[in-house]
Amino acid sequence: MKKMLKIISCVAFAVMISSAAFADPPSKNAAALSIVESLQTTFRSVSETMLPAVVEVDVTETKTYSNPFGGFSNPFEFFFGSPGDRDNDKKKNNDDDKQEYEAKGLGSGVIVRRSGNTYYVLTNNHVAGSATKISIKLNDSREFEGKLVGADERMDIALVSFEAKDNSIPVAKLGDSDTVMPGDICLAFGAPLGYSQSVTQGIVSATGRAQSQMSSISDYIQTDAAINRGNSGGPLVNIYGEVIGINTWIASSSGGSMGLGFAIPINNIKKSIDSFIKNGKVVYGWVGVSLLDIKSDLKKEFGLEGKDGAFAAEIFTNSPAFKGGIKPGDFIVELNGKAVKSVNQLVRDVGTLEAGTTAKFGVIRGGKKVELSIKIEERAKDSDIQNSKLWPGFIAAPLTDDMREQLKIDDKKVKGVVVTGVQEKSPATALRLQNGDVITAVNGKSVSNVAEFYDELSAAQKSVNFDIYSNGGTITTGTYRF
């Protein structure tokens, strides 16, 4: 009995010690709980505000596939029919072998505008851009027939409209994605895996994601808020209930969320909404410059150490850039007073400029800053942009020791630049330049490095020829007039 009492006393004492060690005074618990409740109240408020403006986008696409059995009525005839049957089949139109089927898909969207009884839903191009039928489902389960207003593959956005006489359907408020910072709390809305009206919460992991595997048109917001299939087209929202991005893709080896979701910043899209409604498409501004990000060693050669910008390597001779005075070798550092940080940023900013407007470009040429006024034109289809107008039609690269070894140039006295990236049907092709050629002079003036080459090319008036080092001697190309 005494032994039992001793055990009970020990347990009771241990419980007292545990309580003293881990229990906070009531006042501290209440304060901590109040903070958590405030955060929860914020999440509830944002969700209650946003969910009625978030929609499920159900789409149907008509697709085709080739019938492996050709025009035969059944597989038996294909495998066991006579050769004559097969010969007759070959004579039929290939379209007879095409079979159509309907593929259904699901995504998300957010209502961003209302005009009278017309509501406009923003979503992804890969959700609705190829749809033959679109259905918009609200959070109260009402469904409306959707109509594709416009879609843009480059930016991966689409605008869909539906008609409703109910003017109480809310429209989401668009925020300012330029103010978004890593660490900001955010919420992702949509219909992941078909579970409509879902909300996930996380933080902004990074901004300005614009790598080679991504579109150059958007600098994505990265988030760890769970995004899965079906979330595409749904909004990424800040704690103020404002849309800061449109969820578009995830990086995943399994196909599921791994905390690497990406959203198109809403500021990249705002003008596109107007363009869709007005023109049925996104109208991109065009300057007509082939741009490069140059490395630090070349920046040093050009006297551009520590400067950000975009290098104009080639110019289309029928372009606004050519007409406005931009030349190959210019280093673009400003657009309308805004500093240029990278090629991708400049491409995005130029794309948002309206055709017919005049933009101010700041460039560094020969170590001096030059201000140029360029009248923006509408970008044509890629197929309409001709290499025959791309001047000079190649990229000049440094003649390094490694390059000398590759080209088997033993004579150290040979100075110049190496021709790379020759474009078909371009002026470079007309002059019969080839990749690996070494240009030693421009219009008879010797050049020993890339900076000198572009200086002389920039100084050329109306015509150019090049001296090419070849097999221990020099040949002069024909003259190209521009």
C-alpha cells in the first residue's frame, strides 16, 4: 500500500511540474490567441470577399486524331482485306482518316469587369483559348454559357464573357503587383482537381521569375500556396483582397503541388483586358530590335561596367527602331524614363506600349548617352517578320584564345571579331558571311574587338562591306546597301 501511494505521489508531482513548465498565464494565452484570431479573421474576410468573384471554367474542345485503319469500316478489313482494297483506300482524301472527338477540361477564372449585363472573366489561354464550348459556374452553383472574347498564347491569358441580368455578382478588385515582395502572405483561389471554391494560403516565395523555360512576356510571381491542376486561371490574392496575379503553372516532377507555383503578375495583364474587349486580341507594341544580355567582360570592353540594360545586336531595317535611329551596338538603358534592368523586362515593357504612340529611349553609344524618340508600331505575326530586313544578320563575338584554337588561327597578329548566329536570308547571307568568319575591318577601317566593330558599323552610312581573314590572307565582301 505504501508503495502504491508513493507511485501516485510521484505521478502527481510530475504532473504539477509539467503544468508549471508548459502552461502560460491566462493573460499571455489570450494575447497570443487574439493575434491568431485576427489573422484568421483576415483570411475569412478575404475569402468571403473573393469567392463570389471566382468561377469554375468548364470547357469542351473538339480535337481530331488519325484513324489508324484508314477508310476501312472495321479493323478486320484493314488486316485481312485484299491489296486492291488498300490501294483504293490510299486514293481517298486524307481527311477521311481524321476522326473528331470532344475533350473536356476544367480550370478557374476570376470576374474582373462588368459592362451592363456582360461580365468578363480572366483565365488562362491553356484553359479556354481553344474551347468550342465554355461554361461558367459561380460559387452559388449558377451556370452561364461563356463566350471567348480573346486569347493570347504568348502571355497565356484569355478573356471570357457571360451574360447575366443580376448586377449583384461581384467583380474582383485588381491590385498592384509591382508592390509585391517575397514574404508577403497570399491566397490562391480556384478549383484544384475539380474541388471548386478552394482556398490555399502561403507566401510569395519570389518575384521576377523569368528564366529560359518561361515566357519572356511575364516575370512570374512564385508562391508556395498549394496550386494544382484546375487552379489554372484562378487568382492569387493579397491580404487586402486584391488580385495580384493569375495562377498559371507549377513546377513539379509528380504533377502535384510541390510548393512551386507561378502566377502572372496582374500589372502585366491589365492593359490586355482592355485590348481583348476592344480588339479581340492582345496588341503588342513593336520596336524591331534583336536584344541580348551581355556578360561582364563585354560590358567592360564597351565601358559599361556596373550598368544594367539591353544590348541591341541587330535591327530590322523596316522597323520603328531603324527609323528612329537605334543602331546595332546601342546599349538601351531607359524606356520612357524607366531604367532597363534586363532584356526580358524591356521586351515586356515594349509589348505594353500602344501602337501609334511615341516612346523615349535612352541608349549608350560610344560611351555617350543618346536620347531617341521612337514611334511604336503594332507587332506583326512572327511569320511576317522577315530575316531579310534584319541588319546585320549576325552577332559579332570576341576572338578569344579558345576561339582562335577552334578556328585554327595561329597568327596572333590577326585581330577582329567572329561571325556567329548568321540568319538565313539576311544581309549577312547576301554578303556570303558564314559562322566562324573573322571580320578584321568595316568599310576599310580595322577593328580589333567587338566594341570597335559596332562603333564602325554604327558610323556606316547607307552601305557596308567587310574584310574577312581567310587562310592567311584577307578578302573583301561585296557592298551591302541599306
